[in-house]
Amino acid sequence: MAISSGNAGYVALLLAAGLAAASGCGTASGGLHYSRGTQALEAGDTAEAISHLERAAVLVPHASEVQNHLGIAYQAAGRPDDARRAYQRALDLDCDNGAAQQNLDRLEAALFPESEPADPAAGSGS
């Protein structure tokens, strides 16, 4: 199952740079954690990714992309309820976050697949 993070490396770099340029040590530190968490996620180290992204989410609570990447990490770690909450937070922060919407839709489709259509011949009694 593909999970969308958009252009993750580019977005991580831009967000980290933007957050570092903003005022406040917490914001700069949040950007650093976001960047490291994204790198760990891309390397397949979900535990490290979750650690950094959870810290980034505390330090930069208004960053939708942090929540989306945290959702991806939770989903990869087999934590679908946490993933759903993170994707929803990303959308609450930015209703135009297409990657978060796509990830939430895919997660819900995997968790709650539509029931298969009934076989019309099965109930006909003939």
C-alpha cells in the first residue's frame, strides 16, 4: 500500500528551513525534529520517526505536514487508530492537505473495506 507524503524530502527541507527562520527556539527545534523524523520514515525506521515526529508535533502544533507524516509513521508501525487521529489533525489544521486526505481515505478503506456485492445467483434458489 502506497502512502502519500507528497514530495517528502523537499517538503521536509522547506518546512525545516521555514520553521528555523521563524522566531522561537521551539519552532526551530520542531523543524529539526520534523526533518529527522521524515528522514527516519524514509529509511524505514518507524520508531525513530515516531519519536522525532511526536516531538515536532508538540513543538509546532500548527504544522499540518508534521501531523501527516506522524500519521504515516503510526500507520507503518501498525497503529491505525493513532494514524487516523494524526491524519484528521492534519486536515483540521489544513483542509487542503491532499496528502493527508489521501492517506486517511486509504487507511479507512483498508480498515473498513466495503462488503463484497452479493452474488445474485446465490440467493435465487434455482
